Amino acid sequence: DKDNMINVQDKRGHSALHLAAMGGHTEAMQVLLERGYDIVDVDALDSKGRNALWWSLYQREREVGEILLDHGAVLVEAESLSEIPAWATNVM
């Protein structure tokens, strides 16, 4: 089913949303969220229990994090939550 392709994950559990968040690709993030809003899993977890919001905070991609928050993402309790930067505590 092509609708589910937007949530496909690689061997580490990273979806297109995870990868966009990691790289700070705001335009790609917006396209994924706007075109697939009803089917994109904004809180999909990778193999270590980290979602795209966690990765945006870890990579210090504040704008990406704000976009994810605007689309309903929530910060999850990942095994290394302490690794996110201090400013990120303002979004929790």
C-alpha cells in the first residue's frame, strides 16, 4: 500500500521523518507533514526508542523541532533522554 510507504523504516528504525529531523531538512519535513499529515506517524520510534522530535533536539535542529511540535509530536522517554541539549527542556 503506497500510503504506508511514508512510514517505512530502515534497519535502524529511521523513517523519512527521522532522517529529515536529524539533518535539519525543514523543507523536506514540511512536505512530509503537509502531504501526508493524516498518515505520517510523527511519533514513530526508531530501534532505540527515539522519535523524530528527540532527534531534532539532539541534533540542535530547533526549527525542525518546532515544526514537529506544531504537528502534535511529543517527546518520548528514550534511553538517552539526558543527551538532548539544555534548551530542549523548555519544550517538554
